[in-house]
Amino acid sequence: MPDAGFDLRASMNPAAKCGSNALHCQVIVGRADATCGKNVIVGIGKNPNFVCNEKEFIRNDGDFSNIDTEVSKFTNQVQRIFVPGFSGQNFVADDDDACCFRHYDHQYSMLKSTGTDARLIYSASDTDANMLWATRFFAPDPFIFIAKRGKRYLVMNDLELDRAKSQSVVDKVLSYSHYQKRWQSRGTQFPTPAQILVEVFADLKIKSVEVPSTFPLHLADQVRKLKIRVEPKADPFWPEREFKTREEVRAINESLRAAEIGMEAGIDAVRRTQIGKDGYLYLDGTRLTSEILKQIINTTIMAQGYVPSHTIAASGDQCVDPHNQVSGPIRANASIIMDIFPRSQSTGYFGDITRTIVRGRASDRLKHAYHCVLNGQNIGFRRIRDDANAYDIHFEIVNYFATEGFPTGLIEGRMQGFFHGTGHGLGLDIHEAPSFGQRSKNRLRAGNIVTVEPGLYYKGMGGVRLEDVVVVTKSGCKNLVQIPKFLEV
């Protein structure tokens, strides 16, 4: 759909704001250059996947002068719609307010043409969130994804062909073997992926492709030698991944529940320990270590059908390295940071929660730091909303900590204080857009899901970090985490 020459209107029909069977969003797009005055109703059905400007043209054979009466005829449930506006701008309608359009000047490139015929990804969806998002299909080995004019294609080997047909969300699954046999009939027994791609491109009439920044360089060079233009696209490859649908929010919520169950198991294990005369914690007669605590957390998470990854269970001065995979025994009266981020085996979405506890008595400075981190998190909760500047929120928290006696900077030869971001986007990647800290001045948008995780770290005191996950709304944010916060156990 071209970016210019359209008149944009939103339905005022009450059905647009009703429940799950109602039409959440309908966009009436009027062709300014049409001679018959006709309009096009643009909508997205359930489980939308906005690949390569994909839209469903529900109807275009009438003059819809009375929008309200026409819209009531359609019953597709819509989560979110991106529609090309004027001069490269995008209009976004979502299910919070189906009749309100917000336009973001040149923020998102999903609808901007790069002059290529199609988009191409070659990767394993088990490890590539862009591929998994586009296909909703898990596979451990690289395969081919192509999006052209709203149609999505996979090229799969014999092992995965039938499974891809039944499980992926693409429009057509092509046989890798079919194209392989073409080359074999011409004397090439083992054609390369680049040669297979050229055959597919010939069938689909593709002469140029846009690829993500992670696309294999050697494959790109081979394809170029075969007279296909390859244009890399800077991240994010799918900007619309930043805006979570209702199904994605549900998937992240489920992963957060698994993280909460793991966190409760970890806290319970620490609570059940005895404080030994040597100052260490003992669980069932055995000195508690970071390794044992992580094992308790991880086995609990795996029993829920989720995969733990690099769970953090740090104590004391080891906390000062926030992502350190620590080891060794855990002392009483010292901070214990548990950071848990499981991934669902069924959906691929992550949860991410951090809590800080002390078995015994926390020092006055540690108690003060915990109180300030809790207040810093609340600053984030109050300030987060649509169009809020994430950079400004981050530094408001940094400055608050400084006024409370917790400066950030190089102290005794190492970084101490609050020296990481306030948060990050969460989804099919544990860290994804939007970023939320000192390295970006981006604005938060309704539909983003971000962590809020300020922390304070000092040698001699240990560390404190508290992390929840929120969904950004037009007027604020909603915390998706239910597990409570407390320091001493």
C-alpha cells in the first residue's frame, strides 16, 4: 500500500470497543485518487503477524459513506493495526481506544519501503527471535523465510516440511528438496543454500532482498554473486515487535508466573536455613552455596515446563558484578540477589524477576539502600507512560540515589552505585527494544513491555536490585509481577 494519497478515518461504532468477539479496530482508508469514491476497510484477524506490511483487505467494493453501519458487519478481533499515513508517518490504533489514532513521526520503519522486492531471513528459530516472531515455528537448524507483498514463505528440508506446514503461521511452505533436485538435474549434486535461494527467487520473481543485520555474511556474498541485490537492515528488523499483542502479554505473564514459582522456591530455601556459628547459612545440614540455591530455583522452573538460563544467585560483594555467575558459600546477614529469567518451551517468551533478601539482620546501610531502590522503582512506575522519555526517567532515579548518599561512578578502581540501565524490553529476547537507560533517548510507547530494575552496588555493602515487568499504557503502566518484596527473612 503506498504511503501517500490516503484519507484515514476510524469507526465510531461501539462494537469497536466491545469484548473478544467484537471488532476492536477497523480502519477506513479512502483512496484520494480513486475515480469512484470507494474506500477500503483494512483489518487484521486474530493472532496478527505484521510481516512485510501484511494486511487483510476485508472489502473494497462499496462507497462506505456510513462507516458505523458498515463496520458492524465485520467480526474479526483486532489487537493492533499499523497503517501508512502521510509523508512516511505511521498511524497506530490499538484495543485500548479503537477510535483514537496516534502518529509517530518516522519512529518505525515497518511500512517504509527500502526498494527491495522481499525480506529474507536465514537462521534457526530456536535461537533467532526475529525468525520465531515471523513464523511461530521452532527449529534447531537454519531454514529460509521470505516475506513478499504480505505473503510469507518457508523453504524447509524433508525432516521439517510437514511439521512446518502444520505448526507455522506462514502462507506457504516450500520443499527444499524440490529446488535441490533442480540443481541435481543440471549436474550440481550438492547445491549451496545460496543456489537454493536463487531458484526460489526465480519462482517468486524476486531480484532484491532486505536482510537483518545478523544475516550470514558469507551467504550474503554468495547470493550477491548470483545477481541478487542484498540490503542489510539495521535493528530492529521487525519494529512492530516492540508493541505486544494480547497473546504476547499473556505469554509473558505465563513466563512470569514460572519465574515467581522459582523465586518462591529460592526464598523458601534461604528462609529454611540455619545460621551457623561460622556465619554461613546451612540448609538441611549442608552449607548453602550459590550453586545449590541456583539448582533449587532451576529445577523448580524446569518442572513448570520452562527453561532457566544463567540464573543469578549472588551474595555479599559478589553482587557488585550484577551479571556475575557467582559461586561459593552464602553468609548470613548479607544481601542475596536472585535474578530469574525463564523461557517458555512452548511460546519462546521470557519472564524476568529479581528480588534481594537477607537471611538474618541487614546492616543499616543495606536497609537504606533497599529502601532507596524500592523508591527508585516507584519513581519508574509513576513516570512510565506512553511518550515518556526513558532516558529522563533513568536519570531521575540516578539523581535520587545520589541525594540519598548513593553516588554512581568509579570508586576504588571499579564502577559502583547504579551503573546499569533502569530496564529493557522483554519478549522473545531477554533483552530487546526498547532500551531503558543512559544509552538511548527513545520514548516509551503504549504496548511496550519493559522491566523496571534499579539497583545499588557497593563493595563492603553488597548489592540490592529489585525487578518487575510492566506493560506501558497511554496513561501509565501495569505491573505484571505479583510476588511481594521484603528484605529480611
